[in-house]
Amino acid sequence: MCQRAEGFRKHGTKHFPLPQPVINCYAPAMRETVTFQLLDYPGSQKSALWGFKDLLECANSLAQSSDRLLFQADICQTPQAYPSVVVLPPALSLDPPELPSAWRAQLISQHKAGSVMASVCSGAFLLAEAGLLDDRRVTTHWRHANTFRQKYPKSVIDTDPLLVDIGDIVTAGGVMAWTDLALHMVQRFGSRMLMMDVARMFVLDPPDRAQSYYASFIPDTKHSDTQIAGVQALLQNTSGGTHSIASLAQSAGMSERSFLRRFKQATGLTPVTYIQSLRVELARSRLELTRDSFERISWDVGYADATAFRRVFRRIVGLSPSAYRRRFGPST
């Protein structure tokens, strides 16, 4: 059952093209209304469903189309018919949502008929469970990345971008990334000018942020290798100290070769990347909460060369330390 507004039109069975170059107009020549089916599965975030619908209605209002609606959004309790776009919102629970048993065949049918399949945050688990993300590059919330990789190894998960559009599949990362997805769809099927005006009305950033700006480093400690867990505890307590592969291997009581293999197997990261991530996480906190110079912060987290650490910080976070502080640091 759908909550439907006037002006709904069934969408035909065709694929939409990839996003086109920017057009400096509100409503390019589309033959029919672009229809969105927002799926209200058990445990879905209702604010995302209604917010997405409100944003598209704002786009319609700004466009002031006299002959038809540019966009039509319906909130539905089950997949049905063949809309232009099907959207799986995030779940309220921190645990991944479960795909209702009857939905798999319906989602596959919609995708085969030409519907663009889109998800926000943990909604990607539902598309993956339907088999629609095999061998596809996708994103989800950074906190779900390890679980997603383990459960759906055929998918190529990338949590650096906040949004990944590969044409027939569009995935957005954060819980609130429904705003980015909605704005992206306004630009994709409408125009950049219209998207920017909607963003101004909602006081939203345009959908070109990176999820890496917000992701925290949460080490994987849920493994059974007690020797590697001991090294992790050592690194956590002495992240500003000087560590070498040889010294860490010695503390674990194993050869360097065995240590490197077992560390990567247990944590998913090399020791060097793991240490860099720990130090960047400490630096992020200092940039957010203090006015200490980056040179002082670099020294405190174990880098004598602030320039080298600045490069590491930018590679992991996606912003320079100064840009990160301007965005997330103290306001006074």
C-alpha cells in the first residue's frame, strides 16, 4: 500500500542514463514525471522517508511546472509496479535490517524492468541481500563497512565517498545522507540549478561531501588472536610512541613475517596503516577540541615531521588539517 499524492504516473520500462552535464535551467525536457517509491520496511527511519518526499515536493514547488509534476514520491509498505527510482532508507537500529522474504523477487523484477535502485546507509544491506550489488561498487555507513564486506564479499564497498552513482544503482553512506541522495536525484533528473535552490531552501550542503570527513577509526578487536590483541592494546596505550615492525613482532613473540601476516588477518589492516589511523584519530580529536598547532599535535602523536603527517592526514580524512579544523573545530 502506498501513500500517494495526486499526479502519480506509472513509469515505463526503460533505463535512465547516467547523470548528464550541468544544464542551466530548472526543468529539462523530460517526457514524463520521475516517480520515486520510498519503501517503508519494518524498522526504517520514518524521518528519512518523509524528508525525502518533502524535499522533492519543494523541488516541484520551485520549478513551478504548469503541465505536470517533475517528481512524484510515494511511501510504500511493499515494492510494487515499476517506478523510476526505488529508495531503501536507513534503519533506526544499529544492526543491519533484514530483507522481508517476499521482497527479493519484487526488487529484482523492478531492477530488471528499469527502475533505478537506491539506498541510504544500512538500506544497502537490503539491496545486497536481493543480489543486486554483486560485483558493483557501493557505499554504506562507515560503521557498517566490515560487516558488509564479510556478509557480501562480492560487492566492492567504498566508504570514502558519501554517495556512489553507477547508473542503475545509487548508494549513499551516512544516516542523514538521504538529503544528499535526494539532492543528487534532483540534479540527475532535473538540473543543477534546481538542486542548488532546493539546497538553499533546506540549508543543506550540496551532495559533494566525502564520508571520510566524519568516519572514526574503530579498531577491529573482535577476533581470537590474543597475541595480536595484545599488540593492539600496546598501540592504543602508546600511539604517540615509536614503534617498528621488529619491536611489535618481538612484543608479540613471533617472527616479523608471521606478525605481518597475522596482524593483517586479524585486523584487516597492515601495522603501518593501523598506526597511522590511530594517530590520525588522535589528531582529529585535538583539532576538534583545542587550538593547538598542528606541529604540536604531530609531535605529540609520534610524528617529528609535521609535513609528512599532514600528507597522511589528508589521505585518510580527505581534508587538510586546517580545512578539517575550520569545519569541525572550536567556533570561538
